Amino acid sequence: MGEPLVKVYIEGRPHEVPAGLNLLQASLALGFEVPYFCWHPALGSIGACRQCAVKQFRDENDTRGKIVMACMTPAVEGTRISIADGEAIAFRAAVIEWLMTNHPHDCPVCDEGGECHLQDMTQLTGHTYRRFRFRKRTFHNQSLGPAVMHEMNRCIQCYRCVRFYRDYAGGGDLHPFALRNLTWFGRSQEGTLASPFSGNLVEVCPTGVFTDKTLHRHYARPWDLQTAPSICVHCGVGCNTIAGERYGTLRRIRNRYHPELNGFFLCDRGRYGYEFLHYARLEAPRGDALRVPQEPDGEARASVSAQDADALLDRAAQFLAASRGLAGIGSPRASLESNFALRRLVGPARFCNGLSARQARLAARAAGILRETPGRIASPADIENADAILVLGVDLLGAGPRFELGARQAALRQAAGRAAQLGIESWNDVFVRIVADREASGLMLVSPRATSLDRAAREVVRASPEEAARLGFAIAHELDAAAPEPGELDEAARGRARAIASALRAAGRPAIVSGIEAGCAELLAATANIARALANAGREACLALLVPECNTMGVTLLSENGIELAADLVARGEADTLIVLENDLARRCPPRMLAELLGRARLLVVDHLATPTAARAALALPAAPFSESAGTLVNHEGRLQRHYAVHPPRPGTRPAWQWLVDLGDRARVPATGTRERAPEPRIAELWEALARETPALAAIAAVGRTAREWGGQPIPRQPARYSGRTAMIAHREVHEPAPPTDPDTPFSFSMEGYPGEVPAEWIARYWAPGWNSVQALHRFHEELAGPLRASGADARAFGRARNDRGHQDPRDERADGTRTGGARPAGGFARPGSLRADALPSPLPATRGILRLLTRQEVFGSEELSDRAPAVRERRPEPEAVIGPEDARALGLSDGGCVRVIGIDGETAAEACAASDASVPGAAGLGLVWLLPLRIDPTLPAGHVVVPAGYREQPAWETVAYARVEKPQEEEA
Amino acid sequence: MHADGRPVSLAEYEAAGGYRALRRALAELPPAEVTALVKDSRLRGRGGAGFPTGGKWGFVPLGPEAPRPKYLLVNADEMEPGTFKDRLLLENDPHLLIEGVALAAYAIEAETAFLFLRQEYKRAAAVLRQALAEARAAGYLGRRILGSAVDLEVHLHASGGRYICGEETALMSALEGKRANPRTKPPFPPIVGVWGQPTVVQNVETLCNVPGIVAHGVPWYLSLSKGKDGGTKLYGASGRVRRPGIWELPLGTTAGEIIAEHAGGMTPGRRLRAFLPGGASTDFLGPEHLEVAMDFEAVQAAGSRLGTGTMILLDDTVCPVGATLNLIRFFAQESCGWCTPCRDGLPWAAATLQAIEEGRGEPDDLEILEHHCRLLAPGFTFCALAPGAVEPLQSALRIFREDFERHIREQRCSHREARGEGPALVGAAREKS
């Protein structure tokens, strides 16, 4: 802890708390029960609800004291308060009574019931009898889209919703309207909430005004949900979640606090993407063909599926045995265990990471840079704490939504310093924001297109990825003359580079963010040079390189080879059978190439999703998705995190790694033979082998722990209030079956088990006696809004874990000479030479209709899994092609019209540019064609066309770098 | 001032010695000395709270190191029920205010001032617009005032029209274009005010005292008052008096003198039952308090507040329950909705009073009302609106206890019947209407 301790007296007894807190924070941190509504650990204090009243005394002789709001009163040395004071108790009870005058008595039919902060606070303050005898006011409710339900009659006007939505997340379409007890929160007209963080309203609202609409569609009582710690699978940031299940289906995702990643908030893709599990599941095949003859007496029915699965395994083993050569295609959305099991099955030489050739190169480059970068690798929390942020070539909202939310907080954190000089405490939200409004933001954006953060930025530069890379190299050169110059930079760009460099140099905590979305390896190299130049100049720069999928980084560490490895093996006739792990190949290669591949090879697919690839497989093994299996994922930082099964896999499905390990066993052992039970679960062997064979991932030993290694009683997935356990399957079976065992993890599928504090990464739900809502989280914190108790060391593939929790300024450390920076990797600067070597003239000669293709990562629609969830899918922007006005003129295209975009590879583009006539050889060769409405964006750099990335209609755009844009044929238009 | 209500023109104001104080200050007095004069004059705010004006100015950081810009806000959002004193000044003597603004801005080194004007004061707006143009043309406002190095821009801003905008921190929120919610103190406006900059908020009447202090000096100003605090006060009386109106009188004139001599006494046949000494948000005083000097301390000692100094008189034909309901309903209506006790407490009190007045009172209702009087207290609520609102209620419950109890006991209002209105619609009949 960075802050010194101060002594405060509560009920006359001394307690020590870190300086800088208010009395509410201090009381909660010390374990006192003080009710509150408008305060939120991430949103600060506003003093509106008056619920946290306590009595403060001037000194030990003061016996009268005065009522103060704990949230608005600083806990300074010698502060004396009483929470148990009679007048304070009476006033707190009165506040609840007032709030209840208009709150409906609909708890039994309210989705929030049972995890409602208002219920908890009402209980805590002891308001039981109703004296208000007049009519309650009634409000109009709105339809706010597929994600959030609105029931304004329950509102207690705590203002948290608008403070989160508008102030914290930058949303513009949720307002407080009217005044007095008619204050109403909603949109000016009905419609879908526009903010991609709107789902947090569900957790921010202390009662049932904003509730989860997806949960509502398949509602179960919160205390009836079986839960487990999980990791979001919808981008590469690795936000921590809690997933809840009932009757074998996932019902909702909630935020699981992580101090460095998601903090208190998730994006809507992460919160609502889970419903993909309810659609397009790859079903366990049924039918006599697969079923071994049943015993005449008929075992328990559950075993039928297990037998199905065994039969399926036999079929798969036979299928592989008939192969003349295997190749394994891994997946950036499958766990390390599954990918590694596949690598073991086919051998490292025949295993590829399943990324497109292009993305595999970029991801490998990013991993290489992060491994060697001298500073820390940036998490969203680092971005929040940064005082200068350079975003180079990516749109944070698409590339890693939680980073966008983090970048919005940076200005506020900065303002806290100036606010302190004015005597304003960091938690005094209204005033810190007033001060922040006058502060210059430290955010600098370099992007080809407008982004959601433009209005919050100090500097916005429109540049193509190559121009951004050049600018990046120039910034590095400005910071450190030893960093190579990019050349070819006009004076305006040089001036920008100088300005950005000096802002980074002046900063105490600079951060640089880029990603592989831009499709430009040189851009990554440029960020590496900036980070290194800052390090050489004595600054510790955080660097983040964002990757699109939940295990892109992990699978890259297992193999740097993209899908072309498998294609080459097939083309050379060295493989005729592909094992495809949780991967839709249509997303990884252009249609023509995919057709060739599938024409020559047979597919065995292991997946939980019924993808187009699975549909073309000779055999498909149904795998357990993230919610039905444990698995380890590596996020953009190289952080290894494990998700746990929320409920047992559906009958007939198994975790992918288990299918693959079983297949390996079958290959060695005769199919009918019975295996001896291994002394440890097989997952432990797998981890051991993984750590041995891939030293970068040796940290798996720290995150993977079996039940035996945990050693204690299993940790229950079901809450103590779980109901209906004996009745749930009573229509099929009157005996209560023994809960399934789970030797691979420390958890049980049961209510019974270890009752004490568990390591932070194993927290399956936030609950404490009297605290049934998410607000119970404060009982798990070591410091409010800081680290959780019992959090272990980070498991990292590379990069340094944050060792100082106080976010100290590295310059301070240098001043007293305590810094121990000797272990810095000693890499050199990347040279920008290849920037010219492998790139075509920029901008391209537009008259030939050939443009540099940029893909746009949408929060909704670009990600494979969440796109199948209705609450995400319905919010997907319509696909469109975007070009600049010059190109539109040259090509004779007009806004709103239709264009045909044809993807072409670099070679074809080069040929076309070199050709003397306007022909484009082989333009249709990839089969990547999309008819799209055209939008002209006056700010888009010339020579570029933007299409959405990963849309289901045509998902493979990121595989190519160029496109020809032309008017469609008459009949198409 | 003109008897016909015509505003005093710039020429007339100058002829009567106007803007002499400003010339003197710019020529002879450094800003801190102007503040010192105002401090010594014992001028206290005339908007209701009575905070010492010079003291407030003294909190503003001065000199080249001070944050810039600084702001002077003129609170002309006169919405206190029964109060119409600032209107008189705004409509009739605009240059007196402008000179006061210029002096105050000079004293705190503010380069920008806003006149935050009640929305309904359309006439005042026209008068001020005209006067500001005159003053600007004559070099009293704008860049390099009267050839000095001092700049002052004055903007006229019409309020959105809510009572809460008269609360100085809510006024700042409103001026910034936000919801008119009050802000916490500390930080205090002289340090962190509108747009985060040092700000002084001052009532119209208060500023109108400043030119006299600067022009004629502290001893003269102190000599105007009958009491400890300096100067004169605009006193008003409304209700069943012969001549309702506004009078400038020495601070400390007794309530009885104001009513009897200046307002001409009660209208024939009406007897004074009680009066609110300083607007709707002050405690009722009874006829036994007519000898109380209307200054800050004496009224406080009598159990109420000087407030705005404009009395509302309650005579024996008015139902005190109905009158209190009228006041509480206003305050419930005007709650900004920010803090719970005010937002949800005042409507409950209003509904309870309405039930009593309509003959539907219940025995526990008085306890409910007292509960609200106890708990809508300063420090319990976010700002002073609700504590002000319950001042007339708590005193009414004491002074008119018998009236409240009779309403509940008899399930009717005798005043209502005396007016020939008959019983209020209750129950199903009320639902239908």
C-alpha cells in the first residue's frame, strides 16, 4: 500500500486505515456495516442518498456530535465517529422509509429479488412497518433494446446509472429527466441503449430498475444459479467473469472483479455474448450407428450418452487410423490444454495455430515484441493510471473494449492531482469531474477512422496503418536519436511526432497501445521502438498490443505457424486428414483456398459450435464450451488465466483436450482395452508436458491445480441458498443422484464444501451474510477498489507482473535510487526498412480500383462467438464499405450506392499496379467478394477501403491486405 | 427612484452621484481595501442566509498568482414566496446594481460577472439589458473600465425557472448548463466555484449596498442601522395589510413598526395571527413578537430568521393548516430530486397536510409531520432547501397545534366551510374527479 495509515475512532475504538479514504470506505474496509446507495467504489461519492449517515464527534470530549454523511467526510487522523449512535440509526431508518414510499412491493416478481442491494440495505437499517399511506407514483418504462430491462417504478433515484453511463462510460443517450420525486432515468425516446457498456447498469443499479434482459428470457432465481469463475472468451483482454447456470443452460454472465483487467465493469459483448451457447451448438451425434449394443437390463439412462461418446471415440480413432498423414489446426478460441493436446497428438511439426497466415505473422511479431519490451505490458488499469496514452493505429472499442473504457478514466485520474491541490478529495466525484473538465487529456489517437474516443482526446491524427507506423518510428526517433528514422516524412508529420514525443517524455506514466487489428507488422515494430526509446530516456512505458481472440496469444506461443502450414502439408500430399480444433476455417482463409484444402483433405472437427467447417467434417466430436469445461487462456498481456466449468458437460460432450487425449490413448491402446486409472487426473500430466515442452508457458503449473493439489474440501459451485436440489430431476428420477465429481479442479458441483476464504481467482460468487447483491464484493477486497484478498502471484508467459500496488511514479523511484531495473531485456531497435520493402506505393494508384483493405473490428458483429447471441447480434451495425472522397471520385462511386469489394492478395495487387493496362489479374482468384453499401468518409486517408471484420456473411477479410472496389453489375445493384 | 416605475437612467443615476464609488475605488483603493471597507461595514448578505459579505470576498485568492478567470455571480433568481424586494431594485434602479457589481468584481479581481435572473422577471431583463448597454457605452463596463487596467464583462442570464436555482451552488450548476443540483461544500465557491474557478455569489440587494459603503464610508453606513450590523434593509409586507409593499428602513426596525406605520396596519376586521418574518422558509412568529427588531440576531433569538426580510402575514380568516400545506407543497414541488430526505420527505409531509386539511387526517399524522421536521435538518439534507421548508411547518405545529388537532378530531376544516367551499372530496369521489 502506497498510502500512510491514519487512526480513526469508531465507537471510541481506534482503527488504522490508509489515508485518503472517506469514512464510508474506511468503515466498509474495516468490516463495519454502513448502508449506502449512491456511493460506488468505482464512481466515488456524491452525498445524494443520505443513507450512510453516521455521527461525527469533534474530539473525545464532544458527546453531542453531529450527523455527517460518511461518504462525504474524509477519514483523517483522529476522526471520531459512531455508526451505532441512536440518532444516526434513526435517520438511516428514515432514509429507507422515504425511499420505500415509492418503491413497489414487487420483490416476489422482481428479477433483482434475492440479490438486491435495496433489500439488503432495508434489512440492515431495520425498516419493517409501512407508515406511508398515500399513493405511490407510477412511471413509464421504456424498451431499451435486447440487453437491459427498464422498470422505473422501482427507482430510488441514487443517480448511479447516469453517473456510470454518462460520466464514466461516455454514453450520451441516458438522462435524468424531470425533478423532485418524479426524477426519471431513461432515454429521450424508446430505443436500444447505444453504449457498448450499457449492461453494467444491471450491476450498477442497486435495485431492479435495470436488469439483465437475457437472464429474464430464461430466468432463474439468483440464488438458484450454479456459478463458477470464468474468463471472457470474446476478445483478447481476458476479463474475469462469473457465469451462472440452472438446469444445464447458462443463464447469465456477471463481472468478476479483477484489479488490473476489468475492474468493476464488462463490455456488452462480454456480458451478453454467452447466449451463443443456446444457438448453434454442435450436438452430440446420436443414432444406432454410433451406439454400442445396450445391456438388456438397461443401465441408468445417463450412461447411454457416455456409451455414445465412447462409440464416437472409436469411430474417430478408426478415422485417424485410416489416415495417410495428419495435420492439426489449433484455435485462438480454444484453451491451451486443448491446443496442446492436439499438438501432442499430431506432433509439433504438423500442428499450426489455426490463425490466418497473415494474422499468425502479426501475432508472432506481437508476442516477440512483448517478450522483449523493457517496460510493463499494459492492462486496462495501467491505461486508467497513465498520464499520456498513445493509441497507434487501432480503434480501442473494437480491438479490446475494456481498454476504451479504461482510456476514458485516465483524464479523471490525472485531474485528481490538481483537485488535491484545491483540497478536493479523490473520491469527491462531482468536483474531481469539474476539475477534470478543465484539464487537457493525455490521450493521443492515431487511427485511419473516427473512433469513439476522438472527443476525449487531446490529439487526433488520421493516418493509414503505414503512416501511423512511420509516425511511430519518428516518435521513437524523437525520443531517442539512436532509434532509426522512418524517412519519407513531411514536415507536418514531423511536427506531430515531436509534439507526441514531448508529451510522452513529459509524462510520468506513459502508455502505448496498438494491436494486430491494423494488419501492419511495422506498426507493431514502431510501438516497440517507442517503448524502448522511452525506457532509454528513463521512462517506464507500458505497452499493450491487442489481439482479437481469447487465446490468440496462447496459441501463438504453442506454434507460430498459421494455417498455411496445414495447407502446405495437404498440398504436398503429406497430410490427407485435418484435425480441426474449435476453428471455423472460413474465417481463416479465403473461400477459394478453403475449397482447395477441403477438396484434398478429410476433416475431423472437435468443436462446441456448429460452424460451417463442422458441417463439412467427415466426423465431428462435440466439445464442451468454456462453461462446461476448465481451460487456460493467455490474454494479450501474456497472463495465464483459467476458466472453470460452471456445470458438467452435456451428455456425450467432453472438453476438447479430453477427446484429443483419449484419441491419443486409443491410438496407443487397443480400442476395446480398459485403461488403468492414472494416479493423477490426466490434466496434470498434460500441464506437466506443456510446461516441459513450451517453457514460455511454464506458468501453467501455477494456475492449473487439481482437486488433489488444492487438498482441501472442494469449493462449492452452488450457493448456500441453492434450492430445489432434490426436486430438479424428480420428474425423471426420485433419487438424488450423487453430484458429478471434478477431480481436475478444486470445485464441486454441490452446495457442500469448503466454507472459508478461497484464493481470489477461485471466487465463484460475491456473497457475504447480509450482502446478497454484487455490493458484497467489498467483503472480498484487501483494499476497496484495489487488490482482492488472497490473490496469488500473476502467472505470466512474459512481461513483469505489477509488483508495486501503489501505482508509484517510476520517476520517484529513481530519485531515491531504490529501483532495481537490472533485469531489463537488452534488445535493440527495430529498423523500419521493411516498411518500404514489402509495401506497395501508398496511396495506391486508385484509378486501377485497387485499395489497401482495412478491416474494422466492431464491438458487436466481428467476434465469432458473440455474434450468435441475439443481444449482441441485434446491435450489430449494418455492414458497409467505406472509402475516402478522392477514391470515390476516381472510381465514379457515390455515397449510399452499392459497391463490390473483391479481396486480393499482395502479389496480385503488385502485379496490377505494375501492369500497363487497367486489368487486375486473378482478382477473383480468392473468391472473397462482398456486395456492400458504400459510405464516403471524408477523413479516411486516400487509397483505403474499410470493411467490417469477421462478419458472418464474409468473415475472412482479415486474411487479405488489398481489395479492388468496383461498381456492381446492373442486376446486382 | 421614480414614482411611476420608470427605471433610473444612467444620466439620472450619475446626476445623483452614481458611479462615484466606482471611480473612487479604481483611482484610490486597491481591491483588498474595498473588501476591507465592506468587512468593516458589517454588511451581511441580504439573500436570506446573512453571511458577512466582506468575509466571503476575503476568501478569494488575489494577485497575479491567483487562478483565472474568476467570476462574480449575481443571484437575481428571486423565487422565495412572498419576496419581491430584488425586483424593485432590478426594475427601478439598475445602475445601482451595476455599480455594485463592478465594485464587487473589482474587489475580487473577477473579469466576468453573470446576472442570474429569475425567468419571470421579463421587465427586469429589459431594463437590465438597456442599463448594461448604457454602462458599457459609458465605459463603466467592458475592457479597461474608466481608463483603468480593469476589465469586466457582465452577462445577463435568464434562469430556467426553478426555486433551487437560487441556492448558490445549484445556481452554478445551472449556469454551467447542468441540472440545477446543489453541490457540496467544501470546496467553497470562492476557491472552486463555477467551472471550477474562484467565484463569489451575491444577492442583488447586497450588492446594491456596496456603492454607498465605498462612496460614503463605513461610519456613515453603520450609522444607518439601528443594530449591530450595518446599513438599511428592504422590508416588505404582504397579506391582509392596508398597504402591502416594500420600504427601505434602518436595519433593526421592529416588525410592529413595519406593519403598523409602513404597511398601514391590518385591513379592518382582520386580526394578525402570525407572520413569517423573512419569506416562506422562516419560522412563524406570533403577535407577541411584533416588538422584535428585524435584524439578524434579534429575529434568530425570537426563534425564526430574518431571511429576506419580507414578511407574510397570516390573519384570523386563513386556515393555518391550509397555509402551511400551501408552503410545503411549493417546496415539495421545487425539490431538485437530488437527496432522499427532501425529494421523498417533503411530498410525504405535503400529502399528510393535505389529508388533514381535507378532513382525512389520522391521529398519527402529527407525529409523521414532527418526524419530518426533526429529520429534514441542516446537515441531514444535502442543501438548505428542505430545512428551510420545514421551518414554517415546525413552528406551525407549535403555534397552531390546536388547529391541527381540531382538523383531525373533527375531520373537517372550519375555514373551508366558512369560505363556503364545503368538505373536500374524499375517497372514491376524489378518485373520480
